[in-house]
Amino acid sequence: MSAIFCVLDAVYSIGAHYDNHVVPVVKRVATDLEVYSPSVEMSGP
């Protein structure tokens, strides 16, 4: 399942503002697939 989110991230992040475009797309697809935690918190800076 995570491969789907990796591909979406890669495709939609080309020339896009990440927080405004990529994150909402990934969250929307995750919701459609009933995945409630599509990402994890960064463990470091």
C-alpha cells in the first residue's frame, strides 16, 4: 500500500508546492482506501 503513496508523492511533487498540492492528494487517496495514517512523523530534523 505504501508504494501507492510513494508514487503519488513523486508524481504530484514535480513543480508543485508540497504542502498545498501533494499532501492533500495523498490524504484524499488514503481516505478513499480507508488508510487513516498515510504518513509518519519525522524522527529527526
